[in-house]
Amino acid sequence: MSRQELLFSDNFQKIPLGMFSANVGPHTEYHFREEAAPKYGWGVACFFHDESKEAWHISERNGRKVMRQTFANPNSFTHPIVSAGNQYWTDYILTVLCAPSETNGRCGCIFRYSTNRRYYYFGLTTEGAELIVVNEELKLHEVREKVLGQIKFSRKKDVVYKLTVSTEGKNITCSISTEGEPQSHIGIIKTMDDTFQRGKIALISDIPADFLSVEVTGPEYARSIAVSAQKNEKNRLEQLRSMNPKPRLWKKIATPGFGVGRNLRFGDLDGDGEIEILVPQVIQHGPRDAYAETGCITAIDLSGDILWRHGKPDPEGWYLTNDVAVQVHDVDGDGAAEIVYCSGFEIKIVEGSTGRVLKKIPTPESCGHNNQFPRILGDSIFFCDVRGLGRKGDILLKDRYWNFWVYDQDLKLIWKGSCKTGHYPYAFDIDGDGKDEIAIGYSLYDDNGDLLWSHDDLLMDHSDGVAIVNLHDPLSQPDTVLYAASDEGVLFLDINGTIRKHHYVGHAQNPAILKLRPDLPGLQTVAIDFWGNQGILNFFDADGNIYHTCEPNNFGSMCLPVNWRGDGQEYFLHSTNCKLGGMFDGWGRPVVVFPDDGHPDLCNAVLDLTGDCRDEIVTWNQDEIWIYTQDDNPKNGKLYKPLRNPQFNNSNYQASVSIPGWTEEH
């Protein structure tokens, strides 16, 4: 390789001592938290729902700072990883000094990092040192990886090892030696592989270990390639952004002491033809987020005026990492909205305009796993039509993961079901009899409660989001059931429950089905990974095939569809953070970004509030709500007006579906 230029170097001396990981846990599934963003040039690429949330620390070793991994990882499908560098690096030399505390388990470096599931690993293993290419999974928790080279030796704990990797095209050279006195060359691996041709670098360890320093050098031509690629991407992004309206602030609303996390609800509460906002706080009973209920409820209009309130506001009642059983809907079909929610072990229906209680009954008795209390608190509420009313007048209430109950608008039980419910259902009249079938978890139920099919015994992890759609001809009768199935990945089934495609892409959730790519037929799907593989976006065409994968950030998102332009091109909202968020296109590019104006960016929602049928963006935290519209609003003429999930079926785990539609010119 020709003369080297320094691309990256870090010995961690400039990073403050303390925990480097951000123990945000599930909160960043659908909340943006600044603590989870990259810092000091490094980002925590992934963590699981165990102590790996706190794995990375800046500590001291012999009077100097080191990056220390503190967790003994028992899993093979996810690893504690921190990443750095440039995705456009091609040929480079990576040098890492590391000191593992054990003599077994992986500890080393990653190069040509594409995502935290696609990379080359070189470093210590139980048998010595290995070069491994890692590329997704073959099946649940079985990683697709191949050993490209091995150096067998008896490793020692607390010895400082020097790992050196050199890439030049498809030529890869890796060597390992010990540092200190005496230095000792251990071995070298030379091979050829072109699975990944460019990418960042990362540190990885399944055992407690210290990383002392990292250095990346590369030839001038490789640096030029990376600089040129970045410049081209920047220019292309500027061009794409210039083609879109810019976000313009429309409303500001203060919610001091009574605000919430991602738990706002929207609907016409007082019958004036305008949307109002319901602000339901949360009471957490624990453990963690398994048992929660609705707390104080405040109804406000878009000017911030309080219409009514139930309960006493709690400044701490904003935090949630789960759904809460509360919705706004005209459940009885009289033209006026009601609020249906659970609190105090009761299901209540209250008048939207006043908060007056109209009906209430005790929640169902607890059964099976959900038994901390004699009666359930209620996990989420979903409206459907199992009686053939021609409107969504039936109420489905579920517990956390096991049981659900279907009621009429008078809270009379129609039927009950038990299955692996997952987080949130979906309903559609599949057989054309005027009554909804219900897809909940991996099961499909007929309108009378008969189980039509189930994959509960086949699919191990729970369903995060499910939809019933026709991807090729969205306006026709659905022929596909789509699952974002947590660790089971993403599945496409036919309407009879036969699995057509099963993609093991990590812990998939929050799928969105929309028109992301006007150049492709039908609808496209995007799903985001969380537990164990945070932030990876996978994009699917109408045939259920992956056409693109990227990792723009290492946190979750609702991936809500956005009709921003009104011309048939949709985006999805990653977050409203002005640096890392934005509205993303079908290639995972932030083509609309938000101004750096101090707006809250913890949570977001997408809906038409101004009436021109294009979407506004609602972004908020516990203290305030801001609403953005387009800088060219209002817009006249024939506009794109997709049919979306109704606001009365709002969930932090919903599969968001956007079916094409248009207005008439006016």
C-alpha cells in the first residue's frame, strides 16, 4: 500500500471518565434521546435488554484512560459494539490495542462496517485469533458468518494485544502481536474477500476488556475517494432538499407539569370540526413497563386552552416505554367523539367535549401470566367492526402479551381470545362479509372469535407490528399479512397464513407501508431494528424482497409515513432532531430536515391539521408541543391524499399503512 495519511486516531484521553453508554433502554424505541446520539466521535451501535445497556465506560488503566467494555455477553447474535469513522472508507490500515480480561470470547475490531449485522471481524477468539465475515442471520439467532482465516495460540488475560488490519481492494491482511516487554509477533492472515468493500471501523468485545488506542491510516487515493463520495452525497442531499417544502413553525403549545412522552391522542373532541389534543399521562406500577395505566388526562385545543381535565397532573407522569389503553373515537356513531380508556381497573367511556363519564365497567379478571393484580390494567385499545355495523364500533382491549377481549359500544362482552398477542392488532374484512377479521400477534381470528390460523408455535418472539394489505394493488382486496416480528425479523404471509418470505434481519419493529419509491410498482415497506441491532433500516419492495439496508442512526423510530409534498411521493419521519433526524426517503436519506430553532424533539406524530390534506408534524416533549407545516401551505389543486391508519387506533407499535388516494382539484 502507498504512503499513508492519518484518517482517524483516538486514545480516549479527551473523553470524560464515567459510563459512555447511555442507559436509555427501550425509551429510544420511539423517543429521541440526546444521550443516545454519538459523542466524541463514537456511537454505541447496539445493546440488548440486559446489562449490555451499560457496557461501555471510560475508565483508567495504569494511569491512562481507556475505553472499557464491562459486560460478559452470552449471546452470539448481538455484541457490545462502539463504532466510529467514515462509511466511505475503502482501503485503510486499522490498528487497535486491546487487553481482554478473559481467555475466551471475542475481543477485537471491526472493519468495513456496513451495519452492526454486516462487517468483518478480526480479533481474539477462544481458539486464538480469527478473521470472520459477518452477514445477517440464517435463521433466528443463528448468525451467517464465515471464518476467513485463523491463528491458533493460547491467549492470556490482561495482556495487551496489537491488532492490525490492512485492506486493499479484496485483499485483506490481518496480524496480531503482543505489546509491552517483551513484544511478540503471534501470526498473520492473508486472504481475499469482497463481501464488503467499504465501511466504518468499530470496537467489539463479548468479555470485559480495555481498548487503549485506535488508529486508521489510508493511502491518499482512498482518502480522496471518501472525500469525493461525501461531497457528492452532500450535493445530492442539498438537491433533494431543495425540491421539498421546508418545515415552517405553525403552533406552539405549553404543557407544563401535565405533558407526556409518546402518548398524545388527536380527535375532534368538542364537535367544532377542528382537531383537539388529548394529553393522557401514565401511572407505572412496575416491574418496568409491564403494568401501566392512564393517569391524569387533559384535553386541550390547538391554542393550548384546557377544555377539561380528569385527575391531578404529575410532572413525572410523562415517561413511558409501552402503550397505554386510551383512544379518542366516536364509538357509538352519534357524530360526537368519546374517549375510551382504562384506569383504576375500569374501562371508561367519557364524553369528548366535557369529560363526563358515560359508561364504565370493571376491567377483565387477570388470567395466565398477567396476574400481578386481580384485574388487568389494560395494555392498549383497538377499534374494529366484528358485528357488521359499517363503522368501527367494537372495542378490543388487550393485556400485555396474552389475552384480549372484544366489547360492543355499551361495554358488553362479545367474545374473548387468548394467543401470543404481540403489541398491537390490525383488522380488515378479508372475506367480504361486512365484518372484520382480526390479526393479532401471529393469529387471525374471524369476526365471531373463531381462530382461522396461528403461528404461535412456530414464531418464538412476539409480533411488534402487523398489517393486512395488498402491496401490488393497494386499492384491491388485501392478499398479504405483514409482520415486523421482533427477533424473528420481517415476514410476508398470504391471506391464508402461508409464509411466503421470512427475512431474519434482527429485532424488527414499527413497519411502515407506503409509496416511498414512485419508480417502483406498488407499495414499499420500511422496518427498523431495535433490541440487539439498534437503528438498522430495511427496505422491501412489493414482492417482499429487500432492496436496501442502511444504518443512519443507532436508535429506534416510529417510521411514520409523511405526505409532505402532496404529489404522490411519500417519506417517513425518523425523528425531528435537527442534526440526526428528518423525513427520510426510500433510500434512507434525510431529504427534509428541521430547523435548529430549539424545538422539542422527544416524540413526534404525523397528521393533517391545516386541512390542505398534506401532513403536519407534531413534535413535543413533556413541557411543550410544536407543530410544523410546509412553507408553501396552503396548496391548492389535485393533491395526494392517502388513506392511513385512523387516529383512533394509535399505538407506539402500530404497523403504519398509507394507501394511495387523491383529492379532486379545487
